[in-house]
Amino acid sequence: MRLDDAALHAMGASQFTDDLPAPADCLFLQPVLSTLAHGLIEKLDTQAAHALPGVVKIFTAADIPGQNQVGNVATDEVLLADKEVVYHGQVLALVVAESASIARQAAALVTVDYQPLPAVFDARAADGLGLHIAPKRLFACGDVEAAFAECAWIVEGSARTGAQEHMYLETQAAIAYPLENRGLKVFSATQSPGMTQRIIARMLGLAMHQVEVDVLRLGGGFGGKEEQATPFAAMVALAALHLQRPVKLTLRRDEDCNITGKRHPYEADFKLGLDADGKILAYQVDFYQNAGAYADLSLAILERTLFHAGNAYYTPNMQVSAVSCRTHLPPNTAFRGFGGPQAMFALEAAIFKAAQAMGVEPSELQRRNLLKEGDSFYYGMPAQRCQTESSWAQAEQNFAWRQRQREIDAFNATHTLEKKAMAIMPICFGISFTATFLNQADALVHVYADGSVNVSCGAVEMGQGVKSKLVKVVAQTFGIAEQRIKIESTNTGRIANMSPTAASTGADMNGQAARMACSQIKQRLLTVAAGLLENTEVSRLSIENERVVYQGQPTDLSWNKLISQAYLARTALSAHAHYATPDVFFDRTVNKGHPFVYHVYGCASVEVTVDCLRGRYCIDRVSIVHDDGKPLDEIIDRGQIEGAVVQGLGWMTLEQVAYDAGGRLQTGKLSVYKIPDMHFAPEIDVNFLENADNPSGLLHSKAVGEPPLMYGIAVYFALTKAIQAFNPGWQADFDAPMTPERVLLALYGKNISPA
Ligand code: MTE
Ligand code: LUZ
Ligand code: MOS
């Protein structure tokens, strides 16, 4: 019987990259890290390291045969620092040894002399120095200046959100095997096998066909392995090609935290104008993104910030600017939501501030300004099958918001040292890669003579359940049992030029491609069936429950018999298909177009209780109405929604990434970096939006991976309200995360910024 990933995980039988057997001649690689944020490398002394028995070779930039370059969108990122280091934790050299512990010991013996240079860690400071990854971008519609002149209310302010550590369970890992003729087979824990293959080939001066990248599954990625698994795969590839022996690397947790980038911290300056009825007339916002030292995916993330600055609200006049600032931190990278959450937080802050100025509930302003069917987004496309108001209405009713608010008010009236509050968060998230060319996927399907089915595609399983969804789609398309179907590892030899599994599009795009490939084979099979059954027409045949059906009546032709007959008749039982998401385009000269195939909508409330003596708090409940189209798999999607919202809650509350004055990470361990645990995670009530549909999605479903993270934003505003219930004089400062320490200070009147 086929066991799905969940069953294998539960038995401890699922394999990850580090579990692949290391052959007897396998070597182990350890990166040598910069201990300075910015400086020139004057001397790199590897003598003592070399002298350690078991050390085989120490690689530096000079050993790279092709380009010392791992940049994808921009080519600004060296694999191994050469003359200059630009962040603390940057990789300078690679020690390769007979065991992992020898490699680690030897790496610690490498000494480096630096000439220190000035370093900058703050986005606004970098902006002031003109340190940008690319010129500032601007999205606009209407005329904000004219609209502000008409406003009854105008609020201005600033908002900040912090970084977030991905904390995938499986740290970065890769193993490379040399093949004949300068070929390589690389197993990498990456969300982007195609890009990993391309960048390894470029770095080694090989053709892409000489490099095979294979991924069985990841122990979580969350965006942290979209771009940043590549360097580690490149390191083992470099060593394996040179030494002609297998080479393996698995980072320790603290190393992973120190080397890799995180969610981008953002700062924003906003100005929001409303009429006397609370209708938003104009919104102007300027974002400063802390990119870290290299471009990585920062510009794509910045673009999604521009797209999501308006969230689920209609604003006739908008002006959004965003600039990516280069600092001396590890390059920040993709993280679930991809710049969207940072944008949405700023608008929620502006709405909250306006509500307080006007003396109304923030939810009143939120509700009044929800996007409506046909409203145009400021980037040109209309909101279609818009579910903002329906999600809100269903949530308001199902979760009895009014009643709950009355209960909260009653509680607060009778309790002095505990205060409760509730806040609401509507979401609208665009589905598709904003880089239009990435919206394509391939699948390769084989039906074997015994009737079992093998599916390859570009989707990487990382816990999001994409394999289970693919199995469902293939089983439905063929009309056979799920047990017959195997989803292969993700492999660049079977699927060429695959896009990353990212942007929540993995199941959607690869599922569409798999369906198309299966349909081709099924069509051939039905032609064979028509020949075998007398007096039948192909167009009236189908396969259901592993049996050929004619005009609704089961025939005696089973799947097994059909396949063996088709094989004997020399029928092609393999097919390849390519899916390109239809109707997506974007014109960057005017910043208008139809960048998303559809949007995901939803609405959530978050309720909290603050302990006003200690500053501790409890998230009591999160209640969600989520637009999932017609869900492909409700259980998987429930898990995605719960996981995403908890990740969003953590980002807003406990998770505080801190660097010291020298740019050295202070929070690279779970003992000092707090993520939500099962005690912190609230009761989560997930309802799917009723009567939802999505003709543009896979079997009418919607992508689910990222959007629900943004429901978590509400917790910031719930905590703010609870603090104000205790200390009405406290001015919200829109500076996330709202850690218990900050809550305590706010309760007693102090605003302080996270370190
Ligand atoms: N769920 C789990 N369990 N682990 C993950 O790493 N990554 C998220 C989301 N859900 C992730 C996850 C992110 S950032 C994305 S983009 C999507 O899954 C990717 O998968 P999909 O496109 O198949 O939804
Ligand atoms: N990755 C990417 C993404 O390259 N482009 C995107 O638009 C995107 N969106 C969300 C997450 N990852
Ligand atoms: Mo997800 S941030 O698109 O990997």
C-alpha cells in the first residue's frame, strides 16, 4: 500500500537530504564564516587548518572554475568572499575533511585578518547613504494630492516590522556525487531545483545537462530555501567535482541561523485621508526594505509589497513607493507572504490610527472600505469574484462578533489587571509569480504495464502536502485508486527549467500540468477501449472506479486489462505536458496589468488577554473565514491555514531577530529566539467561505500556502487595544513585534524599539 508523507513522518520513515546514505568515501564540508560585518580581507591563513589530520582540501574563491557567483535575479552575490566581506556570517572558504567533526574543528582554525570598513544595518540609514539595490519604484493611481485636499480626516505616521527566522525543522543540507565525464548528481534541500542546477552549472563552467539536481522532500522551506539553499548545493558541487568524491554538508541550527537571511524588516511612512463618513480617499506610503548585503529576491519581494499595499481595501487615489536598501546583514529572502505582510501591516496601522483619531472602531473603517466586485486595483486589474464582503459577513455571523465584543467590554469593565481585546483582519492576496515568466510548470506521467502510475513534476514537497494533492488530481483524472500512484522526487533530469515551488502556486500549476499529461494518456486509452468494446464511441467512454464506463454503464473492461491491452497494442503510455498560467501580464513601464490569475480572500478575528501586571499575554482565539475556492483537500488546507496563521502570530508577537552593534546575530538559537509553541498557539476556528468557487484554479480550488499568514497581523492591533484598555494614554507606535517586554513597557507608558 502507498503511504503518504504524513504516515511516513509519523513512523520516522520519511527520508530527508541528510538521511541519504553517505558512501564510504564521502567527505564532509564546513564553511568558514566571516566574523566581521564589513571589511577587506587582508590575509586568510589556512595553515593550521590544513595541518589537522583528515583535512583534504580548503577551497577559496580562486578554486572556482566558472563564475564565483550565486546571484539569480541580480548577479551581485559571490559564493565565496574574495577581497571583501559584507556581512557577519558570510562564507569565505570551505574546509573539506574525512568527517564532519574534523571539518568543523579545522574551520575554527582558519584565521582571517581584516581591514574593517564602516557598516550600516538600518534601512533608513542605508537609504540616507544612497545604498540601494535598485532605484526606488512607484505604483500610483488617481491623484493623491488633490484627494488629500478633500479629506475630512488625515493621519500620518510610521510603521515598522521586524525580521523573521524561517526555523524550518530541517536545516540547509546538500550532498553531491561526481559522475563520469565531469557530471554531477546533487541532492539538495531546495525549493528551486531548476535554479540550483543552473547556478551550479554556471559556477563550475558546465552545461546544465551535466548537473542533475534531485529533491525528495524538505523538512520545511517557508521561502528560506527558495534562493538560499543554492549556495550550499554549489559548495558541495564544487568540492565533489574537484575531488571526485561525494561531499556532504548539513548545517547545524546556529550556523544556519547565522549564515542565512530572514524575512525583510520594513519601515514605512504613511499618510491616509478619509472623508467624513470614513471612506478612504487617498493613501500614500513609502516603504524602506532592509535587503541585507546582496539582492537575493529582494526586488521581487519589494514588488509584491507594492502590489499588496492596498490589501483588501478600495482606495481611489494611491501612491506607493518602495526602495530596497543595501545593508551589512545577511541577504534577506523570501518568507511566506513575500513582502505582502509588511505592506498590509502599514495599512492596518494607518486605518487603526485614523479610527482612533475619528473616535470609531477600526473595524468600522475596515468594513466600510472593503473592495467590491469590479473595483479596480491600483495596478490595473479588476477585483473579480471578490469575496471581501462575503468573508466578512460570514465571519461576523458565524463568530458572533458583536456578542463577543460585548463580552470583552463586560470583562474589561470588571477586571483591572487583565484586559481583553479583539481585532479583525481582512486579506486579499494575489496568486501568481509577479515575474510572469515563472508562471509555467511541466509534468511527466508514465503508466506502467501493471497499471501503476508514476508522476514527475516541478513541485517540491516541503510539508505543504503538494504530493497528496497531486495524487488526488491524478487519481481523479484517470478514475483510479490513489494507491496506484507514486509522485517521484523532483528532478531536473525529468523536468527541465522548473520554476521554484513558491508563491503558493506549486499545487496549482503542477497539478494543472499533471492533469493535462494524464488527459493525453487517458484519451489514448479510451481509443484503445473503443476498439476493444464493440459498437462504442470514444466520446461516450470514461473511466470510473478503475473500470471503463460506456454511457454511464460499467463495462467489463478493467483498468488493469485496459493497460495491458494498450501496451500489447503498442500505445504510448507516457506523456509530458506544459502548463502556462493564462491571462497574466504586467507592464513595468507603467506598472499596470493583470499580474495575478486570481486573488485569495478571507477575514479573521483575533482575541487576546493581556496580563497587565506582567505584560504576558495569551492569544485566546483566532476565527477565520477563508476563501479556498472548492478545496482540493480540506484537511491539508486546514493545516496550511493553521500553520500559516501561527507563523503570522509569531512574527507579530514573540519572534524578535536581534543583531549586536557589530552586525552579529544575537538570536541564532531557539533558547533565545522564541517561536510559538503548542501552548502559545491559540484555538483556531477555520471556516471555509460558503459558495466559493474558482474557475481559474486547479479543479476550482485556490492556492492556500501563504495568504492565511496575514490573518496573524490582527494580533498586533488586538494587543494594542488591550493595552489601551489598561492605559488609555498609551499611543500605539506600530512597531512590531509586540513582545511581552514591549507590552509591559507600554502598559506602564513607555515606547521602546526592539533592539
Ligand atoms: N507548509 C509547510 N508545512 N512547510 C513549508 O515550508 N511553505 C509555505 C507554504 N506552506 C511551507 C508550507 C510557502 S512559503 C509556500 S510559497 C507554499 O507552501 C509552497 O507550496 P505550494 O505552492 O505547493 O502551496
Ligand atoms: N517568489 C517569486 C515568490 O520569485 N516571485 C513571487 O512573486 C513570489 N511570491 C510569493 C512567494 N514567492
Ligand atoms: Mo514561499 S515565500 O513563496 O516559498
